[in-house]
Amino acid sequence: MPAINWEAILRWSKTNCYSTSKGLCAGHVKKAFMAGGFTYVSGNGFLNQPFCKQNGFELIGDFIPEDGQPRAHNGKPMQWPKGYTQQQFDICLIEHGQYGHMVYAMGNDIGSWASDYFQSSIGGPYCYPSGGVKRVQFWRHSSLLNGATPISISEGGSSVDSGSSSWGGSSFSAAGGRNAVTTGKPFEPNPESVEAKRINSMNDNTPKKDTYGVTLGMHLTQQ
């Protein structure tokens, strides 16, 4: 992969993002990263694990939000993977509805998340006010890990070091100085779900393709 031009990613978003959502989140995020030298990989919304893996990103957070709502609600703080601190160029994938959402951090502060629009009014990556979020993942480029621990996805769900993504974790300082408490639980796929079948396909040597023509298998596993 050629040298990464991180500033070009930011320039593309600053020039092309809208003030409100146009339903083009994944396309805009990937075009921004392509402007910086990354490679396009097909996928809608949440289903962009192949894009992340093939471009050198590591999964560093993976949880199911309490009440299906990672935003602050009913007196509960915003939810994050345990120990997570926002870092510029992190990618967040959110499973919701048919496609879900893809967004990245243009900076280290809570109001800097962008997809096809600037999400500063939301105050974070979570764009669904009515909840219904099934799963949240955070990905960070391998050159920017800064001590973050990559996670493997195994047949039994997420294999998380140091108890990450557990219920009721301790307080920590989130980006922008806000305090947040981990409330998500590790992802454990329903054995009949598309995700579980995708994970189980890792044990099958026969190449398979998903709906977007991406070969299924080890792209969801830490290598």
C-alpha cells in the first residue's frame, strides 16, 4: 500500500460532506479514505468489515448497546467499548436496520465524527435517535493503534482481551473530556444469524461470496 496521506482524507470530507444526512454514509467515508491512498472495497453501512480489514484497520471495540441505544438516554451515559478513547481516523460501524451506518472521527473531540455529513450536532458517532442499534464496532488503523488491543472474532463471539466490552465497566475519560461508562456486552451471534453463518464459514475451505461479492471468511478475524 502506498504512503497514507491523512490530510487528504480530511480535505476530502471538508469539501464533500453535507450538513445533514443524504443516506450516503459508507460511500463518503470510503471516498475520503481513498483520497488518502486507501483501496475501495464494496459494502453498505455496517457491512464494511472487509474494507477495514483489507486496508489495515484492526477491530478494537465490539459491543451490543444496552436498550439498543448507545446514546445517552434515561439518565444513562453514552456507551463505548471499555477503555475506549476516541482517536482521529477511527472508524465506527453501527448495525441498525437493513444497512446500518459507517462514520469516522475527523479529530479527537466528540463533535468531530463525519459520514456523508458532519455529525457535530449529534455529539458522537451514534446517529439513531430512536435506538434499535444491534451492535457497534470501532476500528483503528494498525499504524495508529497507540496501545489499543485488537480483538478477534471467533465462533463464540468476540474474544476480548482484559474484559473489554463487558457489562458495567468502570468510568473512563472519553474524548472531549466527557465521562462515560461502559455498558455494552460482548457480541454473541445468534447461531442462525447471517453473522454467525459468516463466522462459521471460516471453518469451510470452500470460497464463498457475500451479497457484495466479497469473499467471506477470515476477513472478520484478527490475523
